[in-house]
Amino acid sequence: MKRLFIINPKSGAKKKSKRLEEIIKKYFPQAHIAFTERKNHAKELAQKAAAEIYNQVIVAGGDGTINEAAQSLAGKQTALGVIALGSGNGFAREIGAPLDDFEAACKNILAARETSYDLGLANGEYFLNLAGLGFEADIAASFDEMGKTAKRGKWPYFKIGIKHFFSYKAPRARVEIDGSPSQNMNLITLVFSNGRQYGSGFKIAPLASFDDGLLDMVVVEKTNIFKILAGLPNFLKKDLTPVEIRKFYKIKKAVVYIDGSFNYHIDGEPRRAKEKLEISILPCYIKVLTDNNSIKDIPQNSCLLF
């Protein structure tokens, strides 16, 4: 079994990375370990591992680092594993990866099975969990602009979110769904969900599945602030309030048209588009190491288990 562990030291304190390295060597003495040194380095390392026929690439990092590796493992025989080191850890939570316990994470990888998952595609780039535009995409872009001065974690995102919330202007968009005539929307947010949550238990698409060959398109349109605040608890647990501000669609393809340039994100990483965003799903297109005992509450459908 050839395994490569990719560790993003910026996703946690240096002493955490050192401790993780020690535990990996304990459980996987034959594995190779590499540390990312720059943006997109995880993509390069995973690409080389896939070319050298590694069986598994395990990424220790946040959603952005995991997404980088996925770009290179899409359609390949090399399976993707995850050790959560980020702040939100949306994808890690979705696949049942242990949080804040490196020993448990390594044991989980040893026991995991390879499962084929769908991959989303947004303007030519893959996404594992979520892609979207609107309010949260603008927050991701603002956070990225802060660069090295930005502190990771929930509180910095929350502060930026509050700032944007009161100044946000919902863009007008035309959205084509599976080739049907376009619909006009005044968007607060538009999310294409392969998984269910952003992270930290904030579930945007509670019925999404990684292997149904479909994306859950979630629309939140402009409305009054009181309705928005009343509907927010439903993102944490279903039917907490009778006010639902989301509309749900099961789709295979969508095209979003907005005048001018606009922000969007893939797995929380900011991107910029001009006039158009094209979204689609690639069924059963990446192998992921999952602990099937810890994801029983996630809808499972059409992809084969290996």
C-alpha cells in the first residue's frame, strides 16, 4: 500500500503539525509525508502521487487544501483521505472524519473503505462539497483579500459576515436549470451542494448526497431582514422554525448569468467570473476514504463501494 500524507502546516499550529507527523509515522511507518509550501502545492503533490500510482493521498488541512488535492485525483484510481485541520471542516464532517483527535483520524483511515463520490464542476474546476455565489462568496473574497493578516476560525468569518450583511446588495441573475427556460432571481445566495454543509453544523442542503448523480441547488432570494433572521435556525436543525427561506432543486446542470463580473467560490475558495457561471455534476468521479459506520445519516444512493 503506497500512501502519501500531505500536511498543510498553516491549517494548524506548528506543534500540531509536528504531533500529527509523529502519529502518522506511528501508524503508517512506510508512508511518505510532504508539507505544503505555497498555494496549489497540494494539487502538485497529489498530481505526482497519482502519476506514480499511489493507492491513497491523505490530506491534513482545511477544505481549501483538500479541494486542491481533489483537482488532481478526479477520475484517478488514487483515493483521497482526510484529516481535519481546518476551521469549518465541512467536507471532513460530511465523511465522518474525526475532529481534533489525530490518533482517531489515523485509525479511521486504516479502517476506511474506498467509496466513489460525485464531483461538482464549476467553470472547469472541481468541487467536492459546495460551490456558490452571492453573500458567502463575497465573504470568502473579502477574507482572501486580507491575506496573511487574516486570522482563521469562526469569529473572523462572523465579523466579516456581519459587516457584509448590512451593506449587501443582492445581484439579479438569470438561471437556466437542466436546459429549461431561464428563471429570474434576486439572489442573496445561490449554492450548488454535493454535500450538506458549509461546516460547523451549518447545513445549507440537508438532503444532499455525494453519490446520487445530482446537485442540490439551494436558492435564497432577497426578502425582508425579519424573515431572514427567522429562517436562519433551520440551517442548524430542520424545522426549528416554520419560516423557510430556501428553495431546493435537484439538478444535473445549471448556467447562471449576471451582468458584469461577480464572485463565486468552490469549497470556500474565492473565484471570479464574468457574465456566466456553468455548473454540472460528474457522477462517481473520485474515490474517497470513508468510515461507513460514521456516515449512516447521510443519504447514500447510486455509486458503488469498492
